[in-house]
Amino acid sequence: MYLLSTALSTLFALYICPPKPPPFPTTPSKITIPWLTSTLSLGPSLSIKSLKVDKPSDSEQGMTSSVAFLKIEWEGDPSQVASAPKSIVVKYTLPEADIGLRVLFRLSKLATREAGFLRTSGPKVPPPLRQDIPSPLLYFFGIVEATQDFIILMEDMRERDRQLKPGVQGQTSIEDARKILKLQAKLHAKYMDREHQSAARQFAPKPSDASQAFIVPVLKKSWPKFKKWAKAMGLDVEAVKSCGDEVVAKGKRWSDIVATEPVSLVHGDSHCENYLYTEGSETDQVSMIDFQLAAISQPLFDVANFLVLSLSSENFDGYFEELLDFYYAELTGHVQLDPNTNANIGNGESLTLSDAKRRFGAGLVYTLMLESVGVATASEASLNKQGQKRAEVAKKIINAIKTVEKVSGEPVSFYSYGDAGKDGAGNIHNGMSNNKVAPEAP
């Protein structure tokens, strides 16, 4: 009913009774020098001499939004001109977004999540809301709720360091993977604390929120389509078919499992293209970008998503255990540990290394399910153009699940860490509740 009412209200806003034009530009081409000058508010000693829109190639465009760069030439006080931004990233609604995609935007609040995360950046933000993760400064955010036309102006991080650039999927080195995992652990550990997590919920939805509840019905429609496509592409989807079938069969319990403590603020789309870093550098300087899927969820999902999509298949097979151990050590190094178990996280919830590994496996299933949605909702033209690339990504995820099953000696399951055991009241007894667990054998 909620999905239907959202669709009808969006249809009404788009076609039946379109709203008045918003008081801000909704595409880069509509940005004017007077509006940008007023928005940036850099003082009377500066003025914009010229403005140019630079659009990246199609391969750099996202699936849920468009990106462009504003190239700015300033004039005025030389010292202020030197420090003024010469390039600004503009993120805005896909021009070709149809009603279905706009309904998805309204349900998931993607743009609001990103803007909310960016608002927590910078030294002027008071704790506990302020996060210390290097990320772009937010200059402006505007959204038309009825139609989901939005625009975000943010810092071009490359102006801080020209060496910074996004990674290439499948080509991340083990050394660079450790840098990114170190940053992930810092983010996750901070927001396992309930005070910080409560502040993050101003923009990051919980598993039970309406902006997350639509996931299960979408998966139920997408998974069968994905299986059919995967078979046609020659993928060994039968080897992991039970993973998706299980999610579809138990879908109504999705939010309960994702909410199993300890949870944290997660990036949600954690592959190397959403991190800026200097490849091969000995420094740990890494920045995060693209926070449209930020949510309160499972930290190990970020880790699984990152490793399977960023490493080559060979490096994943050879190093995923070592890198998972590295992340776990970094995570527990940031939080107060229980002296008896050496594995107590945040506010009393326990997360042993073996628990983390089960959640990592669940994160691989989560990544596969997201990929199934991407394939099932893609247009025929898009699949014809990028079908082989998508098939390679799906193959990597499938092979990773098979590798983890082989190493662990047990099937990978999305629900394994929530189904280990329950009492008559439905309380989970596998170390994931607030109960302390016995130390693991060395």
C-alpha cells in the first residue's frame, strides 16, 4: 500500500499537477553565475569571471544519478582567488529517470542520505554528529520531494591532493586494500557507539525504516530474472542459487537479520571506485565519496562488498582471510574490549572473529542480491551495452561465495548469523545479542 501510494503521488506530481519550478537549478546547465556566487558566499572580494560545465564520460556516470564538474574562473583579491574552489562536483537526478526510478528515489531517500552524510563533515560540525572520515565538503543541497529532482554541490577532493583518484574494480592491490579497510574500521567502530549512531540516524535509515522496507519485494522480483539472465550468460548461478532462493523465501525476516547487533553506520556501496587514494603510496590517506546508500546496517557487508568487487579474483582467493583478520584487528583496536572475551564491541554486543566471518559470508550474498537488482532493473539497451561487464562482476561474486564455502567448510548463508539458535521467546543465542560469549579457542 505504501509503495502504491508513493507511486501515485509521484505520478500526480510529474504529469497531472506538476509543481512550480524550484528556487534552485536542478541541472548543471541551469546554474548561473549570480546564483552560484550567492550560494558559495565567499565574500565581496571575490567574483566569478567564467563558468563551464564539464561532463564526464558515460563510463563514469552512476546508475542512480548524473555527475558533472563546474570549472570556475575567479577574479578579485589574489589571496582569496588562490584558495577559492576551481572545480565543484555536481550530482543531480538522471535526466532520463522515469517514474519507476523516481519512486525508488522517494522510497530510498538516496539523495537525502548523501547530503546528510556530507553535512557531518568538517571541523565546524559539533560532536557527536561530526564524523572524522575524509569526505567532500557540502556546498549546497536542494531537492523537490514530489518529483525527486535534486542537486548536490560538493567539494572536488582532487583539489586537496592531485594524486587522489578512485580505484579500478578488480585492480586494487593488497596494500591499498589495507588502507581502505583501516578507514572502514574507523567509521564502523565510531558508529557502533549508540550516541553517535543515534546522531547518524538523522540521515541514515535503520533496517526497519520505510526507506529500507521496499528492498524485499524488489529482491523477490529481481532474483528470478537474474537467474534467467545469468544462465543465458553462462554463469554458474546454480552453485549459489540457494543463497538467493533463501533470501526470497525468508524475505520477511530480512530487516530483523540486518538489524542484528552490533550494527553501525555503513557506506553501503563500498567498492574501490568510491574511495579516493594514491595507488602504491606508503601513506594511509584515503577519502570516501558517494554516500547514497549510507545506512545503519552490518559493518561486514561493507567489507565483503569492498573485497569482492575491488580485488582481482586471484587476490580475493589468496588474501580474503588475511584481510578480514586485518579489518577485525583494526575494528577491535578502536573500541573498548571485554577483558574476558577480548571481542566485545560498542555497548555490550559481542562480535567474535568467527561471528565476523559468518557475517562476511552474508555480506557476499547481500552483494550478489544487489547485483541481481541492478541486472533485473536495467534496460535492454543497457544490458546489451554493459551485459558482459555485469556478467564478469556477477561471476566474481559467485566464485567468491564458492571460495568462502570451500575454505570454511560450510554453506554461505545470508541468515546464518541470525539463525544459529533461539529460545522460546525468539532471542538469538549465537553471541550476537547483548549476552557475553565465551572466549574462542586460540
